[in-house]
Amino acid sequence: MDWQSGMNEAIKYIEDNLDKSIDYEVAARFICCSVGEFQRIFSILTGVSLSEYIRRRKLTVAACDLQYSDEKVIDIAFKYGYDSHASFTRAFRKLHNTTPSLARSEGVILRTYPRISFNFMVQGTKEIDYKIEEKDSITFIGINRKMSTKNKEHFHSIWLFWREFEKNRMYDVLKKYSDEELVYAVSTRCDETSSFNYTACVKYNGSPINDNLELLTVKPQTYAVFNVPEQDESNIGCFIERIYNEWLPSTKYKLTGDAEIECCKDDGTVILMPIKSTLLD
């Protein structure tokens, strides 16, 4: 199954189970990745978190049930995962700006959030250059932060993190543990499905550690390597979106869900995405 089909199958599974229990692991299997990676990809592609999308869709179809059925409000609340009339009413009012009971009144205005459909198109106006490289295991040392995958707020959180990194002159602390002058950022899965770990780091040279830093070892991996174009350096998040939206659907590769690496060089940023060929499935 290709990338686009996998994303649409995941959405179909979610839509078919809005009135049932939705298992994020089942949805993630359609694109062969972890739950955390699926949530991160979903928020990057859509601009909304997976949980928020599901909440909006549940409340959209709940409004239809209220208008076109005689079910009791509390039964509809239970149907879409709310454990009380009060919690359902709060959520419903927040989305629709009215109560479930008033939603049955003639002429009331309700808000609809349509089902998402993924239809990727490579624009063709800007090429994306890449190369495939095999990398041995790498051990990094650095500072780790947990980032949320909700909406696209993690891009701003990462920006704030790097501002703090520079303000506190953390590179001066890290450079004594490395034999090169490059700074890396490594994104890895987190046990919490709505988060991922983000580490500002350098390659570790084995020196005794006298600071409050963390070691991170990345296993041997095949990477798609991208040099961020000069015009995108000020907003690397947009270039990463292009990788997901344009490059990935147009190739025979898929992400493995392992560590993603960014390397900050004097002549620009390099992004390494862990991939494998779909032909091997």
C-alpha cells in the first residue's frame, strides 16, 4: 500500500469507528509507523492534532444524530465517548456555540468539520534534491526536551528551545565532548503518544561526562538525506512539510519511525529521514 492510500485507509478506519473505540495503533499500522510518529505526521500534514480531529468529527456527526434521530441526548453522549451529559454539553457548546438540546431547534446554526481526504500532489515548481545514505550507529550527547505533537506548536517550541540553547551558551558545554564542530538535532519516539523527544546534541567522543547531559545512541540506518535550500533556512518546518507532502508520496519509500536527524553546518542544514523501500514489504 502506498503512502497516500495508507493515510486514507487510516482516516477510513477512524471514520468507521467514530461511535466506537478508536485504537491509534490500528490507524498507525496503515502507514507502518508507531503511534507517536503517526500523530506527528498527521499534525504536520493537517495542521491539527489527531485527537482534535477525532473530537471535531465526533461532535460533527453527533450534531447530525441530534437533528435526524429521536435518540436521547445522554445516549448520543455515550455513543461518542462522553461519560456524562455535562461533559458532552461542554464539548458540544465549545464547538457549535449552542447546547445539544437547542441543536434540535429549527434554524439553529451548527458547525461542520468535514472528513479529511489525503490527495497529495507534487507541485513541480520546486524540485527536492536528495540522496540515500547508509549510516553506522552514532552516539550523541546533549540536552533533551519533550515536544508536543498537537497542531504545529512544536515548531514554535523548537524555535524557543534553540533560542534558550544559544542564550545559555550550551554549545560551549557540549563541544568538549566532541571531535567535530557540528551541532545536531535528533527527534525520537516518546512513550507518550502525543509527544516526541527532541535532543540538541553533538557526536560523543567518549570523554568523561561532568555535566548534566544525556547520551543518545542511534542504530545503523538507511537515510534519505536532504540539503535544506537557502530560501527555506529561515523556516525549516515548511521544508519538512514538503518532504511529507511532496517527496514521500512521490517515491517508493516510507519512514521507519526511527530517529530523524538534523545537522547544522556552516553552509546550511542537512535533514536525514530514516526510510525503507516499500518494495521490500
